[in-house]
Amino acid sequence: MSTTPAHDSRMEKIVSLCKRRGFIFQSSEIYGGIGGFWDYGPLGAELKRNLRDTWWRAMTRDRDDIVGLDATIIMHPSVWKASGHVDTFADMMRECTLTNKRVRADHVEPQGGSIMRFTGAKAPNATGGWQLDRPITVLMKQGEHIESFRKRVRVLVAQNAGAAAGKPEEIELHGEERTGVVEASVDFHPETGGLLNDARPFNLMLKTFIGPTATEDDVAYLRPETAQAIFAQFKNVCDSSRVKIPFGIGQIGKAFRNEVTPKNFTFRSREFEQMELEFFIRPDEAVRLIHGSVAAWNEGADLSQPKPDWGWELWHRYWLSQRTAYYASIGLGAEDLAYAWQTKEDLAHYARACVDILYKFPFGTDELEGIAARGSFDLTQHQTHSGKQLEYFDEELKTACDAITAEQKEAFIEQSHARRLHPETTKEEITAFCEKLFKGLYVPHVIEPSAGLDRLALAILANAFEEEEVTDEKGKTETRTVLHFHPRVAPVKVGIFPLLKNKPELVAKAREIVAMLRPHMNVFYDETGAIGRRYRRQDEVGTPYGITVDFDTLGEEKPELKGTVTLRERDSMQQTRVPIAEILPFLLGKIL
RNA sequence: GCGGGCGUAACUCAGUUGGUAGAGUGCAACCUUGCCAAGGUUGAUGUCGAGGGUUCGAAUCCCUUCGCCCGCUCCA
């Protein structure tokens, strides 16, 4: 899916600017750095805070159907057993000794064939020559022709060696020897046939210990996602907040994953921040009982306002449109984004649908947010593992069911069985589920828009970055580096400059304006250097507006201009004369 | 994890066969300076990623290690 340009100077420039101007630093840099961890400097901290605030506002404060949560990073280890993370994140893995391809130890199918061993390989014709000195052991499958086998091994060797070894046909294999025959061995990679090394635990969750003794009994995990805390606290939120389905719980917080390969600057980090919403909805069956039918999604459906007869599909589409509108509100428009729908085969077994919102990063188009329709899987898992009832009592559903006859209920069960998603679901399970529904009880289904804050910050930076050719009045062309941040997310909202710093009246007036604006926004005062240089400095950190106090502000020669300043706009570099009294309302209108 | 490239000032980079580290930009102060990186003067900053070795002497050669980038792999 990603397209990666061979040399991406744009990304390098962004990384360099981030360091130089204090957006993002490598963690622990004075000790040589630590892979996959990044710090936000003064401007980065402001940027990230602004982004976090826009999400929180859009998702909680601006709506009356979503509440917030702020849970701990370390939770009861059982949370991760219930969620499936302990199992799927802690597989025993084996690696192919030829290609380093990794495979789950319990997923290796027994294979038969001849064990072939080579002492090494050489590519004398490759640029500079190339050589592999370690032995290679590969299974020649039953019925595989010896020449096609040799060709296959050369291709694998070439792939693994990268550019150094040159073309597969240039590779010479040395010391071929048949060392044995096996009937059903699990020691060879299912695809490559390469010998597998010993199984090793491979866990993507970061481990820690609770209490000072640090034994295996005290193991806990740093959360690999924030979502599970929302499910774990679902009942408490319901009991304390008078929320009614449909409603959501949003959370912003740190998560940790032991990524194999952190890469692309902050894009894949081991410590990162997520902004997640779990939006709880009725199962489609409950909607059908209440409204008689479930509204179907079609292209062009009106998604502006939720409707009571929406099922999971419309809710899923609704959140996709809401999230797209959110990105537009902070400067990421349709032309910057892309969407990737997971195919049925890619989906986890419990998921109904999942769409990723991607941003066109300089290093490739990659994920910013995933919106998944997860059914009732998570809450059901926690209900099973904790033994606590996580069903929701739906007054409206109970009322609707009380009004229908026993025959209608019987027909509904039949109908639900006919519509079941998984063929293996039994009639008994469907009946039990429906009987609960008739009492107004169900485990809510969930739509999960899950976004990466650090990825968003990187996208915003990449999207804002531009090196612009500017020609001045004298016809001199030069490069202007500018970050076109949307004013809402810009770390500094306005720069305030006295035209000259050795004129006390100008400095005093500029300080007055700083004092006026500071309670409302992040402002930056600068009096050093020529005015043009100060503008450019602010362009480079994305400050959308500049205000210059000059002699007209003091009314020295043109009394009619007294009390006005120059307002300079970053993107157009246009200047306008505005009264001081209008500055604050103007800026507030742009940044809120 | 594998292969390749790289690591010298805040940034971009130069540094010869091993001889004790530089440029441009930026930064700071002052003078000049009336709206888009202006001019001048002065100034500060490096354990040459880290550790070890060879050597009279290492940024330079060797080993180890850490980090970054690219490709492969991995990515509930």
C-alpha cells in the first residue's frame, strides 16, 4: 500500500526543522538516543496539546452523547488476557534461518522431502562481489525438481541479501549435499523451506513488575492500546453518568508496543499516544425490535444527524464522515487523505468492518486512524473473564418487546437465525440472545474510531511544510521555509514586533498588546533583528499572524492611523492596517 | 532480526597518506537600521555518537556497542 520514494529529502528536511526549531527531539539524545522513543520540544509540546484539545473538543465537549475517561497505563493483567493481547502478543515464534521470515511455532505444518545443505553462496559478478559464508539448509519438497529447487534457493538468497548480491542467476551455491530425508518435519518454514531456528517468545507488550520483588508472579503490562480501559470501566461509566445508548466514551493517553522496527521518524514509535472513542450502539436486532427495520446504508445516505433506526453499518459510516470532517477542520483535506477498507479476509473474526484513514506522508501513504465496527466482542470477552454482567438495560427495547406477541417473538428468533453473521452460530445461542433482548438486555455493540496523536502531529507537520520560492521587489529570488499550520493547531498564534527596539514608545506599545493577548493564546514577542527576519523566523514555526507596532501606531505623522497596527498574514504575506481593539476578536475568530 | 548507508558546532556539511578541527547558515551583544532572511563590528559553542584497542600521536586504522536512514521481515 505504501509507496516509498528512494530518496526523500522532504522528510529529512522536516526532521531537521523539527530538531532545529524545537518540535521533536530524539529521546535521551545525550546518551546516544533510544530507538523508537521521541520527545516533543517547546513548540512540539504546544502543537501536540492543541491537537489533543481539538480532538477532545470535537469528540466530547461539543457533543452531548460522549463522555471522557482517563485511565491508568498499567491495568490488571487479566484485562490483557480477556482482550486477547497476552495470547496474540506473546506467541512462540520461529525464524527461517535463510530468510529470517518469522512464523508462529504452532502454525508450522509438517512437511516431507530431502534436507539439502549448502556450505555457502557467492555472487562474483555482483558489483564489488558478494559472499555468504554460513551454511544454508533448505528442505527440497517431495516432487520438486532439483533444478527448480536450486533456482528457488538462489532467489531466496538474493532476496535476503538485498542489492549487494545482485541478480539471483549470478549467485553460485557451494557444497550442495543431501543430508537426510524427512517424512513429516515441523522444522522448515512452510513457504521458503528454510530451516527454522528454536522457538522464542515474541511479545509486543512491554512488561513491568508490580511491587519490589519483581518475580514472574508480579508481571504487569504497559497497555498496548487505550481502548481496553474503556471496556473495563464501561459499567462504572454507565452507573455514574446517566448515559443512554447510543453513547460513547473517549480517551486520550499513552500506549506502548515493543515494535520490531520503529521507523519513519515518530510514525512507528514504541511509546505513543492514542485518541480513542468507543461508541456503544444497539445490536441491529434491538433496533429491529424497536423500529421494525434497520436503515440500510447506500452511497449518498444522509449522515449529518444520527437516526434512531441506524444499525452498525450506518453508525460506522457516520463516524467515518465525522472523523473526515474533523481532519478537514484542522487542515487535512480530502486531497491529503486516503481510505483503506479491510477486506473480509483481513478482518479479525469478530469485526464487521474496518476502514483506515490514511495520510499521504512523504514516505508513503500510511495509517492515521482506524475505524472498526467490532460488534460486541470486547465487552463480551470482559464479561466472560471477569464474571461481571456487562449487559445494558434498554428501557425503550423492553417497552417495545412487551408490546409484541409470543408468536411475533418466535418469528423474530427464526428471522434472527436466518440472518446470523456466522454460520456456526447455533439456534440455541440465537434463542438465548433473543430472550435477553425481549427483557431489554444486550451487550452493546461498538464502533471504534482510534487515532494516533503522534502520527497526526507528524501528518500536520508534513502537510504544513513548504519551501517556497519568493521573489522580492528587487527581483531577488530566495527560499522561504514556512509551516502552513491551520491557526487552530499552530503552536504560536501571533508574533508581536516593535518595528525598532531602540524606540521605547514602540516597545512599550508592543508589550501592551502582548499583555492584552496573552490570557487568550500563545503569543511570541520578538524585538531582535530586522522586521523581515522576524517575520521569516515565525514563518518557519508556522505562526499564522504577525503584528507590527510602528510610528503610525503612535500617531506621529498621520493622526488618523493612531492606535492601528500592521497585521501580516503568514501564507499570503499580505499586510493590512487594523485598530488594536480589533486584534483580539479577529484572532479568536481564527483559532477557536 | 538480516543486508546496505550514515554519525564531526543548534542545522547542513568539509576535513588529504594518522600530526592535535573548519566553512556556511543560525545564535548572542552592540552600532546602523522606517515592513519581508539588509549592512557592519564583536563573540560563544565540539570529550569528532559511546567504549575499548593499535600507535610517540587517532575524527582518520581495528574491534565492540548505541542511534538514525533505506530495503527485506514483522506489524493482535
